[in-house]
Amino acid sequence: MQNNHSDVIKYPKPFLKWAGGKKQLLNEFGKILSPVIKDKNTIKRYVEPFVGGGALFFYLKRKYDIEESFISDINKELILAYKTIKIDHKSIIDKLEEIQNKHLQKSEDKRKEHYYQVRNEYNLQIENFDYIKFNEKWIQRTSYLIFLNKTCFNGLFRQNQKGEFNVPFGRYKNPKIYDEKNIIAVNHTLKNTGIYCGDFTQSGRFINKKSILYLDPPYRPLNKTSNFTTYSKKGFGDEDQKRLALFFDKMTRKGAYIILSNSDPKNNLPDDNFFDELYNSYNISRIPAKRFINCDASKRGELNELIITNF
Ligand SMILES: C[S@@+](CC[C@H](N)C(=O)[O-])C[C@H]1O[C@@H](n2cnc3c(N)ncnc32)[C@H](O)[C@@H]1O
């Protein structure tokens, strides 16, 4: 599939809903990155170690030729899904078709029952699951993850201490579980992409002078109640934000073009200079963005997002 560098292209796009997805900031990122993508609309190397749903990754794939990319995340279920679609997207499509048909034929109560049945099976599978070597079970697990993601409450991914997915049923009228054309496009796009599971620091080995590095860590909570930072069993606290700032410095020295986004603590606490101090030698801008992940609908609204670059 040839990119024709047009915004009209719809695919590939994220195949999962992911908290903190950056859909609404894409144009802003595009403007910031365009001066560093000088060479015939080609990005030589793109590295994204907090990839989540991959909103920027897929956006750039729609717009530019990217010679090679490396995506990673600490969430092993998410990374399993990327790897499985890369290896055998056809079986994923067949399996999703089967689950979707089964689900949509049911009445609402029966759909709820079906959701919990799949969630239960998904959780029972954790024990003895081989995340390293591709096997048949990867197809079922990835299809289940996509199904659960599209039918659970708010598209959240949350696990208990045992690593079990524990988000309740979501009650959608006609949930669209998957888009076949998109799964095909995602498979295509992952061909020249390295996919890894691990802490963000491990992506340092892929960084060189020509890399664009996008860092989108879990939000620093704006207040005590909006603490949705647990995409994985381990959270992401201020110590991790500081580790990330050191990584930012190190990768700057390697010559990468870096762009980082985070919530702006000044939204709530105007005197909070946490990020201003951590990144005081770089460019910091504040962009208005809508925030959707808050259990209390009245608290979803427009808030500033921080964008920090080293160029
Ligand atoms: C704000 S989300 C990224 C959202 C993404 N940009 C998108 O468009 O969907 C942050 C991601 O960081 C991952 N994460 C949390 N701690 C991490 C760590 N120490 N190293 C790498 N990834 C981590 C989470 O699993 C989550 O997917």
C-alpha cells in the first residue's frame, strides 16, 4: 500500500480505544514535526515507547513514508495484540467476525452474559500463557482483547493485582468491534516495525541521530480523584516522570528529535512547576485539549496539555 501523503486517507488507525489517546492533538503534532521531516516526506526512524493505541504512530503512517519504526509499551497484552496482527491478521479477522456475529445476535441481557463469559475465559488464560513464542492461543487472546475493549465500560484497560482484566460491561447499542479494512492496513503498516514489550528506557537502543522519538507517558494525576494512570499493575509516579526526564536528556545527546506530551498540572494548581523545572532547558508549550477519561462526566472538559520538544 503506497502512502499518497494525504490527510484524507482513513487507514491505518488505532484498532483499540486507549486512555490518553492523542487523536485530537494530531494536527498540532503534525505542525510541530513538519520542519524536521524535511527529506521528501520521509521519516527515517520513528520510535514510540509508550505506544498505547498508537494514535500518532498511525497518523504519521497515513501521512508519511516511515522507513523503520520501533514501538513498545509495558503492557504485555497490548503488545501481544500488535504482534499477533503483524503475524496473522487473517485469523484475527475470522475470529473477530465469529465473536461479533455471536454477540450482536443476542439481546442486551445475553450480551452482558456473553461479555462476562469472554472476560472470564480471557482471565483464566493468563496462567501458563506463552507471551514469547507465537502459537494458536495468541489469535484467541488478541481477538478477546479487541472484543472486550470495544464492549467494556469506556474502553478502559484495567487489571487487578493478579493481572486480571476487571472492567465491567459497557452497554453499547451496536458496538463496532472491528473494521476489517483497518486490520489489514494495520498489518501492512507493522511490517517494517519492531514491536517490543518493556520499560521505556529499553527503547534507547533504537535511537540514533535520525530518529523521531515520541514520548507519551501516563498522565501525572491532576488531582487525587483523577488518578487514571494505571495502565499496568505498576503505576507511573513522579519518580518515573523524573527517570523519563533523564532519558529525555540522554536521547537528546544522541541527537534524536524528541516530542513529549503530558497533562499540565497548572490546570489545577497554577503554582505547580513540576514539568517546568524538569524540562527547563527545552521548549514547553501549552495546548488546549479535551479530556475524556474521567468517571465523572462533569469533570471531562477542556484542559491544557503540555508539549515539550528539544528542537
Ligand atoms: C498516555 S498512554 C499512551 C497513549 C498513546 N499515545 C495513544 O495514542 O493511545 C501511556 C502508555 O504508557 C504505558 N506505560 C506505562 N508505564 C510504562 C513504562 N514504564 N514504560 C513503557 N510504557 C509504559 C501504558 O501501558 C500506556 O499504554
